[in-house]
Amino acid sequence: SHTHLFEGELHWTGQAGADEHGKLMLERAFELRFEGKAPLEGSSPAVFRGDDSRHNPETLLVASLMACHHLTYLAVCERAGIRLLEYRDSGTGTLAMKDGKMRMVEVRLAPQVRIADAAQLDQARELHSKAHAHCFISNSVNFEVKVEPAVTA
């Protein structure tokens, strides 16, 4: 079938405390567990009373989009017979108010790719749009994912 399930668990690992005025403060630490994989320690960003040394939903969303574009690009390059020598990306997610709600309004990806054969440069550049069009995660979000690739040989 064309349905695939991805099941995980979240366990709150923080605790309930209080600030200097006795006001309740719930620590934001949690652990994400998916069977057979290393656990991920999470929190909220420091700006939302969390711990910036841990992953947060925002970094995980940007990571998910970078990983999806990368893997989809590998798949289309493989089919086209384009040999990659290097692939790196830097992603930026913008969280802002839109329509009265705080939300991710845009994610920018800047993949940098080096390929073996200079004769395939144009095709390798072109394949970023194909990868973007087929990326499961960018097809699942309601904000723009901008892909600004650089391809060299």
C-alpha cells in the first residue's frame, strides 16, 4: 500500500518548580523516542522558557525539510546518473506572526552541491526543482520552502 506509519513517543523529562515569587514553572525538557533509533532530547527555544542546547520543534522542522530535500535530491541524481562529490545545506526557518497566529512563515534552504562531471551542471541545477516538487515534507507544510541551490563541478 501507499501508506506508511511513523510512530514515536514523547516523554516529559522536566519537572514542576517555582520561580522566586512561588509562581509555577514547568521545565520544558522532553525526550523523543522512536524504536531502534537514538533518543532526541528536546525543549522549547530559550526565548520560550526552554533550553537552547536541545532541539526544539522549530529546529526539528528546519532539519526535516533540509533532510527531505537532500534525500530526494540524491534519489533524482541517482536516477539521472549524476555523481555527487559533496552536498551541504544551511537552512533558516522564520517564525513570525501571520493571520493572528505565531507560525513558521518561511524556510529557506541553500544547498551547495559539487558534482563529478561539469557537463551535467545544468541538469544537476535543474534537478533541485524536481527534488523540491517531490519532497514529502515540503509538500506537507503550509508555508513557502525556498530552495536556493549552488551547483559546481
